[in-house]
Amino acid sequence: MPKENTGSGLLVGTIVGTAVGAVGALLLAPKTGVQLREDISNKFQALSQRTQELASTAKDKTKDVLSSVREEASDLTDRAKKSNEHVMDAFSAAKDDVKDKVRSTTN
């Protein structure tokens, strides 16, 4: 059974690629050590904040999907119970009909 792509690999790849690109650009830029460290710190803080925002969004979407799945599962369970009741009623009625026919033929 093929594994569904949830997009988490793409998200991780984007974050890592962004971080590597930002650090690489900073290291290749002609700046003093103090400026470079400050820039790296600022980029790291921005990246950290963006990662937290993405994680929060993913968490909210996961909660929404989970809620939807629970509702659908509940609906399916209710439908299965109703279907089972109909089948049991039909079997009971058929059983009663067979009993009546057997009684009428033995009398």
C-alpha cells in the first residue's frame, strides 16, 4: 500500500534549505565578525519564528482533520448500527415466517 505524502518532507526540506541558503549568503558576504554574527542571529530568530508559525498552523490543521475524521467515523458507526438493526429485523421476520409455515404444515 503506497504511503501518502503528507507534505512534512517538503516542509522540512524548505526549512533546511532556507537555513542553509541564509547561512551561506551571510558567510560569503563581506562583513565584519560582529556584523556577521548579528546577521546570523537575526536570520536564525526569523527562521525560528517562521518555524513556530508553521508548526502552529500544522497543529491547527491536524486538529481540524482529526475532528472531521471523528465526525465521519461517528456517522459511519451510526449508519452501520442502523443497517445492522434492519438486517436483524429482516432475519427475525423471516425466522417467524418459517416458524409459522412449519407449524401450519405439521398441524
